[in-house]
Amino acid sequence: MSFMFNPYPYDDPNAINHVSISPDIRESVTRDTGATARRVLKDAQKIIAEKGRCVLGIDGYVSAPIDRFRGMVELLGAAEGVTVRCISAAGLYLPEEELHDKLLPYLPEDRETDPPLLYGRLYDKGIEGLMDPEKIEQTAKSLRNFSESSKGLLLLWGSGALIDALLPLCDLRLFIDMTQKRTILNIKNGSAGNLGYTERRSPTEMIRHSYYVDFEALMPHRGRLAREGKIDYYLTGDDPEHIQSLSIPALKALFGAMVQQPLRCKPVYIEGVWGGFYVKRLRNLPEEMKNCAWVFDLIPMEVSIVAEDSGLSLEFPFYFFVQLIGEQLMGKKAHEKFGGYFPIRFNYDDTYHASGNMSIQCHPDGDYVRKNNGELGRQDESYYMVVAGQEAKTYCGFRRDADVEEFIEKARRAEKYGEGFDHDQYVYSEPSRPGMQFLIPAGTIHASGRNQVILEIGSLTIGSYTYKMYDYMRKDLDGNLRPIHTYHGDKVLRRDFREPWVKENLLQQPRVLREGDGFVETVVGEHDLLYFSLHNVRFPERYTDEATDRFHVLVLVEGEKCLIRSLTDPSKYFAQNYLDMVIVPAGFGPYEVINEGVGVITMHKTLLKDGFENE
């Protein structure tokens, strides 16, 4: 799972990285919208004093409070006697009907193959591809005319304001960013729409459009502006009352300090029809939550990352962090191999004391998802059993004697006519116990059964391609039948992944990799079809490791708390609690993990396997 259509509006206060923020960076950060607007206006006034005029470009991510911030600057400018004019970047976009036709290849409307219209193709034409070239030229002409003959301040504002054709004409440049969770919530509450559109459609339509088009247009745009130092200030926009600002040098210095220590992202919690209650109780989630099905602890495109020091707190989209500091975080080989994307995604699926199983499902291989969705590669997964209650089981592959074509036909009838059938006659399952590791290469029929918590680890796909084959005719929490995709599932399903092969290849016996003073590290899952390797380290007191050219992701799956600490600089550490996911950056060097609780620790460790760059 990757796309989030229904994030719960809760901010986890515990997912914080305590970073030593230098005094010069602390002093340069503005703390609220008024202070940020005053800083920007002051800089603009300096330019006006020198040149007689200033063009201020205010760009931003989808749903960012650009108009509100523009209004604040305009109001302050008027109070200071500054003549202010405004041009909206909304006027740059193609007409809505023309946009719709142009985007049909990316947002197809074929309900035969995709009944609920969930999938699409990643947009690859850049933000300028959504705009009218003549309108861009007219706006550029207006900016040039202002700079040649007018006085005062001109505000060019809106998503896309700092495209290549207009950026050189701006004297001062800002980008207001948003976390993905807040953006989705803004779309759902009707306060934001799609680029170039004034019409508000259903939230599902707008979110699909955003993932395949708007986000794909703005994420590279944002990353390039910041990496190349083409903006003067980066602004945080989640809280319109407390928009903070950092200069780009200060932002890069902060990220450079953060990547020198282990890090944890801020999770997103999502309710679901099969959601359980283990994580909800463990993390004291709001009582109002119906349950907690998915915990996006480290879905790179969806989560955020928080830096905190002595009352100063700054939150950024994790993917933006990766855009600026990716090579240091992941290692040079990984950065090059995966095109700057963080290559592994992590989440929890919680069916503990839930009413049912996850759907019977499969995921696409590389050829299929590249051809149909413009993705970067195949969608592989794995399940690690963290908690298993009574009668818990995990589905993986087909039974030895299953008639797969009969299964597919019954699945189609269930989708079309609502005819239920006994999926256990076809899909192989194993009783679950804590510590089991299932590998789930693309095409494997699989599901988590009820009454367990699994750590799901998967390969890089920007989108989420879960082809549900059978879901027991369940309705979602809004009362709608859950989407089924037997058309796509049939195309990618591995009929040959059956019980004997699964037992030998996908449910492996742990093998000892290394032993040290009081610890043992085992490989619990590794296969030619997956580019990452899954390990367990078990120890009562302490173990040592080293992150050189590759990052590690450590999850405390058994035990209370640990300290992950550099052996060369003990000031660089992370205090990890049960089920926290912690990234140890590439280049962190030798480190130790110390048991600070009671009992023996089991640490689940994920890393890119040897030779991943050659696959």
C-alpha cells in the first residue's frame, strides 16, 4: 500500500528527531506567518530601495496557503505605503476541457479494466506541460514591463509561479511546502483542488488526479528549485497561522546535520474495514479512531520528518528531505540506482482482534507496471510477523492442487455478481507465529489473515498497485463496496507460485550470518527476485554494526527500548521504542545498539542486498 486516500487527522507527538540546531540556523527561522511575511516584505523593500521595484514570486505545493500568505504580504505592504500589484499563476494553465483531454493518457476512464478508476500513469511532462505557452509569454511580458517602467511591489503567486520562463524575472523567490498528509486532508475537506481546475470533483477523483499528475509535476519542480538554490526562502505551510521560513543555505545546513544521526519519520495512521487495535493501544491513538488498519511509518512519499531542538520544531515532507540529502542518506550507489528515490517502503498492517482478513491480492511485475503506469519498477513485498493471536494465519501462494483458472473465474463472479466462495480451497496459508518472514515477489497471491500485526516491507513504486482478487463482498467504512481488480490481477498472477515452491523459497529458515559477543545475526529473508535483504539481530545487552555505503532500517520487534548510538561520536544517537522504525544513514559508520529495557531484544534489520546496483 502506498497511496493514502483517508489519512486520519492525527499528529503523532512522539515521532521527533532531537537535533542540535546551530544558533545561526535557530535565529534565522521565523516562527509564525506574521513574522515570515514581515521578513519577506523587508527583503522586498530593500530591493525596491535599490531598484525602485521588486517582483516577488510565491510558488508552492498543492493546497499550500499561497493566497493567504500573499494577502498578508499585500496587507503589510499597504500599511508601509508600498504600492502592490498581483498576478495569479492560476491564469497560466490550459482551459479545463483542454487539460482534461490532454491528461486522459495519464488518467484513463476505462471502467472495464479499472471499475473504480483508481489507477493511472505517472505524468512526465513537467508543470509547464499543464500550461498555455501563450499565457506564459503574456505573463513574462507583464513582468518585464513592470520591471522596466513601474514602481513598487508585484506579487506573482500560485503553484507554478517559478517555472523556468518566469523565475529569472523574479527578484525574490519563495516556495511554500506541505506535507502529503495535510495536502490529502485539504483535498478531502474541499479547501484544495487540482492544478488548473476550479471545479471540485469527488475527493477520490481529485486525489487520484493529484497522485498521478499534480504531485508528479510539483515534486521535481520543488526539488530542483531547492537543490539548485533558485529560491531564497523555503516556507512550511501545514499550519497557515504558523508559516515558518528558512533560507536555502540554512535548510541545507539543517538537513546536513540531521543526516548525521539515526532518524525516524512521523507516521500516518489510517482506519480500514479490517483494521485492528494493537497499534492503536500501543501508541495511544485517539479514542475516536474506529481502528487502525495501516500505519505508514516509512512510506517515503507519504510521511514527514520532524527536527526539534529546545522548543523549535520544523516539519518537512520526507521525500523533500530525500530530494536534498538523498545521496548522504542512502549512499551513492542507491541514489544513482533508484533515481534519487528512497528505495524501500515500510508499514504495519494491523488486523489484531479485527473482524476479518485483508483482501486476497497480488501486485504487478516490472514490465506490467512500467507499460501501464509509467512506474520505475516492480512491486515486491514481504511480511514479518510481529504479533500473532489465536488462529492467525498468512496467505502466500496457491495450494498444491489448486485450479487457478477456476479460482479466477469465481473471483470474477464475486466481483460482478456478489457470489462468495471458499478462497481457502485455492490459496495456501500457514499458521502465523511471531518471527516468521514471508517473501512476496510480484505476482504472488497473498493476504494477511485476521488477528495479527505484520511489518510490511516493499520495493519502490511511487503509486500503489494492489489488485484485490477477492474481498468477501465487504463494504468499506463509508458503506461502499471495496474495489476489486480481477482484470489486472489475472494479467500478473503467478500461477506457478504454489505451496511446495513457497515453502522452499518464500518462507525460509533463518541462516546465521554472523555471531559476536552476545549476539547473533540471521538472514530471515533473501531471494533473487527481491533487491533487499531481511535480517534479525537477537541480543540480551548490546551488539555492534556498521553502515558504510548502504543505509540500514532497524525495527525493534521484540523488547522495550534500545539506544542506537555512533561508536565514533556518542552524541549522535536515537532512543528507540518498541516498533519504532529507525533509519541509520549510509556513512554513519560503526554503531552500537544497547538494550535499555528488560528481556532479550530482537531487532529486524533491512538493507539493500549485495550487488543490488547490478540488478
